[in-house]
Amino acid sequence: MAAPASTQTVDLIARFPGMVTADTRPGFTGFIVNKENLLEVAVAIRDEFGYDLLTAVTGVDYLAENKMEVVYHAFKTTGGAGLIFRVQVERVDPIEVPSLTGIWPGADFQEREAWDLLGIKFTGHPDLRRILMWEGYEGHPLRKDWKEAFYEEEVKPFKSRWPDGQHIYSEFKNPFRDNLNFPKDFDPEKYEPENEKDLYASLENHTLKGEGGLKTDQIVVNMGPHHPSTHGVLRVAVTLEGETIMGLKPVMGYLHRNHDKIGERNTYLQTIPYTDRLDYFNSMSNNFGYVTTVEKLMNIPVAERAEYIRVIMAELSRIQNHLIFIGMLMNDLGTMYTPSLYVFEERELILDIFEAVSGARMMCNYYRFGGVVRDIPDDILQRIKDLVVERIPAKTDEMERFLNDNEILVGRLKGVHLINAEDAIKYSITGPVLRAAGVPYDLRRADPYSIYDRFDFDVAVRYNGDMMDNYLIRFDEIRQSLRIIEQALKQIPQGPINSQKPAYQVRVPAGEAYGRIESPKGELAFYVVSNGKPNPYRYHVRPASFVNLTAIEHICRGAKIQDFVALLAMLDIVMGELDR
Amino acid sequence: MENEKLSLPNYNIPEDIQNVVAITTLDRLYNWGRRSSVWPLMFGLACCAIEMIAAQTARYDMARFGMEVMRPTPRQADMMLVSGTVTKKMLPAIIRLYNQMPEPKYVVAMGACASSGGPFKEGYNVVAGIDKFLPVDVYIPGCPPTPQALIAGMIKLQEKIDKQSIKTVRWYDKNKADSNYVPMPILGPDLIDVRRNAEYKKAAATQTTQESA
Ligand code: SF4
């Protein structure tokens, strides 16, 4: 297990006397910054102390203390533990906190999310609109005093189900006979929808203006949410001048399934299957991130054999994710279906292994606090070995041989700029996209978790930051993952697979934990606040896709519309994780 | 398979012209044509969509049953495979797509979410089942349904098509013509199903406390 992030190595208090105090609540670390001094302190954190990567921004509603808190997690791209700083404000509307988008543009979407779900106004934010729900939606759902239409009780298990066992349809309990909640005396006939005025106004504000010369009209095109190549239900509104993208705004939330809110009602154990459904290609990695975080809070060891099983599964998951990435990218570039049929063939073999160990192909629900749920029999280990030693390396080589020199592929990818290192860090991009821009930042090395420090592997890195590099780096990563699995298969010991006794209810001491892993798409992190009860007080997912997408506007402005789908494919987004 | 034979069994066609002549009813011909080319709308909502893709790849190959031609445009699709969680925000788009599909059209709810809201039912942005808005023909249980289950569901749909008659299907019934159109819901303070406006108004008037902050 990774050492708990120690943040006291940086002495912010001495640097900013009177503006910063240490967080002394039991189980919490980091600093509380005065709201008025936030910008000043943040600049120093970035420039003087070198925490250049702001990974997570989120809010917590402390209803009982009448406080709203915004928590920031900053890290160094050179590796090491992070710095947690937070701002606490009175919980009276309007709740205002200065926006950090000027210092880290990567805070953009995350601040919008905090506004949408918690109602925290970020002053100075250039485009503060709702992001997951639609404009006009009533209330801020993650506030502790906000109740959804199917609200039953504060926490699960609901008494009507257990121990009473008297379930009534939630529909019957709601006055609107459905999952609906309207304000008092609402008249639907008089209601006038906002019709996305805000979206188009903001698109117009953030559009580049033509440079005189030839006078052309700009047109606005909406792509999505039903668009075959947007990898799910993402919508983008683009302003075009000719073929050039002048402005672009992604619209998301079409798959917002209220993961955070449901997670706060669930017991700790109940959330594991929900994490499967975040990034549905990689349920194993999602499990990994979540259990690592809660284990951090619980402060329990992980069974030795389980550590190896976890690593093997997570890396297999990475391999199949990258394979799909390659197949889907080819689809987007126009080689309809053939390459993706091949990658799916390999993926099926990996899914077979998942099914054999966990019982499900996609939604594995396999990790548990302290270990995993079932052991791997030896014959499955042998099958994994055959796969990683023979089949997948051969197939990867074959794929590279067939695809990489293809003229069209090279023409479409080589030299088409995606993002450079400096911007990637500013926009909080993590994962392969950051590494393809030349920053060797891989959490398995930079902030090792689980047992990754025992393996010999290289951090895949490429330097051009163009699409070609972004494409090739996935092959590099597949090869490194294969290396890791091979070593893990050699080293895996016999023994128990869980350090804990199986239990429905785990005891989690009060405190907070921020656990992060290198998911195939980037940094997947969970922020969990516990108050010692069986349910988390605050449960937040920091998905890689969502934060990586923040840069899409920056990446695409000035690019050609034909390249848009490929550029988007490079970010490797998945909507389940993006919208949660 | 019995119902793939077009000729009615009670007519004796001489063997030498069996490949040339078929005697059948219009219904049977019509159904045979449709059941053998159910073109789904290329449309994925969530996790289930990935299994839908898997069902089309070499290992499961839905094409064996005549339903592999995914159409990106609703105007060419016969069937909408609702593969994933239906959220309130997405619903207007789904309804619009459905309305744009030409008849005959079918809806298949794939997975727990599309059938009932599934694991996310309690979520504030989730529609508890697409059947609250669209007429669903086949429900496929599972989270996600395996590709085999999906194919089994599709075969069920074919069986359903086989049993239909041109005389009774709703899209040729003059009196039911408007039943093929579903009015667009509106995104207001919450999702407004315009067919239930009066009901909402009444319930909102009796709402004692405003629960939302
Ligand atoms: S039924 Fe399960 S797999 Fe399908 S969309 Fe819903 S959560 Fe995802």
C-alpha cells in the first residue's frame, strides 16, 4: 500500500502567516486557506512549491457545521505525494469561492461540476454553467439537504428492504407518480424552457473571430448526442468557418447516472459494483481505485496473493482497453470495422479470463477491501500465461505491422498536433495523452500504489505530442503491461486472498482519503470522506476522461472539422466515467 | 426453421418448380421480409452498448440472424435497441429519434436500466425504464445482458414479428395513427412529460413542502 500522502513537508503556514491554517480535524491533512487569499496561495503552490498538476477540485457540504468546503489536490509531475488545500465558506447562498481557472485551466469542468451539483459559485470563472444537469434544473443535488424524488432514507440498507422486507414501489410514494419532483404550484403549461440560450451565448463568446481577409459566415453545427463516432452520448456544439473549428463547447451529462449521490447512500461495500459501471471497459481498474482508497482510510493491509491478482487483472484490463482504443480509432479514421473486428477477438479472450475469475464478462465486481473475492485457479493462471507470453505479443506485433505504415493512417495522424507538454499539464491531462506529450508521469512509478514498485517496467513516453505518438504509445503500454503480468505470474505466491474476514459492513474510521491509480485512461481517483458511519459522508470520483476532456476546446480550436473525431478519439473518453 | 419456409404447407407444389413458385399469404411474405432484415439504429447509451458491439463481432455475429446492418440514421432503421441507462437529459433525443423512424418500428429494451432503471433507478437524472415513454416489444434482462442473451432477445423479436398481421398492426390502423408519435418531453425544473401536464399541476398544488433546496 502506498504511504499516506504526507502534506506537511511543505510549510505553507510559515510562507503565508495568517492566511493559511493547518487542518486539524482527525483523519484530515492539508491546509485551510482563507478565501480571500486563495489565488495568491495557489500561485505560490504552483510556482514556488512546484505542484504543477491540479488533479481534483471538488466540494463537500458540511451541513451540520454550516460550512461548504472546496478541496483541491495538487501534485508534482515529477512524482511524489500531493498537497491538499481547501477553502471553507459559510453555507449561505450565494456561496462564492474564487475560481482557479486562471491558474490551472484544468479546473474548468470540475468547478462547473461543483457549481452544478453543489451550488458553489466560482467567481471569475469564464463559463460557469451547469454541466451535468441541464440549465433550469431545480436545486443542487449533492447538497445534503436536497432530496431526490425516489428518496427513501438517508442511508442504505433501507429499512423497507431490510430487515422489514416490505418493499413498496418508489413510484407510489411520490406525489408525481414517477421519478419527478416539481416545485410547489408548478404549472407545466406556463413553463418556458431555457432552450440552451446559455450554451450558444457561451459558444459565441469563446469563438475565435475571423482575421478579416476573406469574409465568410460562421455556422454552428451540433454533433451528438446521437452520433456514432462520439464514443457514447457526448454532444459538441461547434462553430465552423469553412472547415476550420473556430469555437467548440462540449455538452455532457447525457449519461449522468448520479454516481456520487448513490454512492453516498450506499454502504462502502455496495459501491464496488457501481464503480464497475464508471468506465465500463475497465471494471477491474475501477474496482482497484475504489478499494485502494477505502483501504487507505481503513488502514488495512492487502493479502499478498491478492495484490498480485489485482495487478494482473488491472493490467489485463489496460491491454484490452488499449486494443479497443486502437480498433475504435481505426473506425473513426474510416477503416470501418475490419481492424476493430480483430481487436475484439483478442478482447474476448481477456474477457473470458475475467468471466472465469469473477463470473461476469464486463462488470466484474471482483475486488474487495483487503483482497479479492475469489481465488484464481492454476489453470486460469496458465491461460493468462499463454495469452501474455504468446498470443497477445504476436497479435500486437501483427497489428503494428499491418497498420502503422498504412499511408492513410500516417497521413491522418502524423504531425497533426494534439497538445504539448506545457498545455497538457496546465489542463490537468493525465494518462497516455500526457505521456505522449513527453511527460513521463505514470502513477505506477510517480506515486506507486499496490505492489508496482516490485516490477521492472518502463514508463512509456513519446515526445511529439502529435496524434501519431498518441496512437503508438498505446502499443508501448500494451507491451509494458505484458511485461508486468509476466513478472507477476512468476512471483505470485500461494496464500489467502483476503486479509479481512468477509463482512457486509466494514468499519471505516472518520477522515478523508484521496486514492488514485493509473487507469488506462489516466488518473482515476476517488475522494472519500468518512464520519465513522457505515456509509461514506462524501464520495467523489475524479474520472480521467472528464478532466482530460477539459482541454478539448483548446485542442480543437483552429483544427479542421474532419480531424475532430480523431482528436476526440485520442483522449479516449468513455461516457460512463465522464458523466458518471 | 419452420417459419423461415415461405410456402404454406397445405399447398402441394410440384417438386420441380418448388424453387420458383411459392404460395403463401401476404402476411407471411411481409413478415418474412421484415423479420429477416431487422436493421437496428446505430445507437448506444451506456455499458450495454459495448455488449451490443461485442454481439456484432466475429465471435457472436448477429449477422447470422439478419440484423447486423446498423443504420446511423433513424430514417433507415426498423428497430431501436435501447442499450443502456436512459437519463432525463438524454430522453428528448431518444424520443426524437424514435419519432423519426419510419414504421414499422420496434423497440427493444436491453438490460436492466432500459427496462426499469436498473441499478441507477433511484438516481435523480434517471428515467425508470424506457417503457414509460416508448412501446417496448422485447425486454432483455441482464446487467449487461451477454451477447447470447441479446441474440436470444432478437430472436424473440423475430418471433413476435412472425405473429403479426398486416390487418391489426397499429401503424396501419387509421384510428391509431397518432399512437406512433410520442410528444417530446421538456426539460424543466424536472422532466416534463407533456401528456401528463394536468396531473403534474394538480400534484404540485398539493405539494406541501418544497423539498428541493
Ligand atoms: S443494465 Fe447494467 S450494463 Fe446495462 S446500461 Fe444499465 S448499468 Fe450498464
